[in-house]
Amino acid sequence: MFARIVTTLSVVLAVAACASFPPPTNTMAGSLAAVRGAEEIGAANVPQAALQLQLAQEEIARANKLLADGLNERAHYMALRATNDAELAIVLTREHAARNQAVNAEKAVDAVKTPEATP
């Protein structure tokens, strides 16, 4: 009797552990939004950011394929990777813009500091 209870309990726990993972619709939506944001701020025009943007787009395509194959958990994690790569593209694009602004500001300061030659 005890062995039967243990066996039944083991089977129930095994089935519960293998329960299906829900479709990662929110994760997919978040990754698509992050990619769209990276595209809108011009990540494709910054070499380092363009690479991350391309990776994110490829990972979304993989996540969609995994989702179609019913591998929801793997699709979830692939979509998370896509979100992270797209957010990195955004950060790299903003960094590039900030560096350009800093260079321009430094040039403006140098221009003010440099005494102009008077005839």
C-alpha cells in the first residue's frame, strides 16, 4: 500500500514538473518593441549597435520558429535574448550620440579659448 502511494505521488510530481510552458506572448511583444525602439533611434547607423540590432532580429525569428514548433519555454528565453540585444543596441546608439555631442562641445570650447589673430 505504501509503495503504491509513493509511486502515485511520484507520477503526479513528474507530470506536474513537465507541465507545458505558456506561450511567451508578453516576452515576444517586449522584444518586438525593443527592436522597434532601436530601429527608430537609428541603431542601424551605428556599427556596433547595428550588429546587436541584427542579432535581436535574428533571435526574434528563431523565437517565432520555436513558438511555431511548440517549444514555448525555449521561445521565451530566445525572446529575452532578443530584448537584451535590442536594448544594448539602444544603449550603444545613445552612447555614440553622447560621444559626438561631447566632441562637438570640446571643439566649441577650444574655439572660444583660442585667441583669434587680429590684424
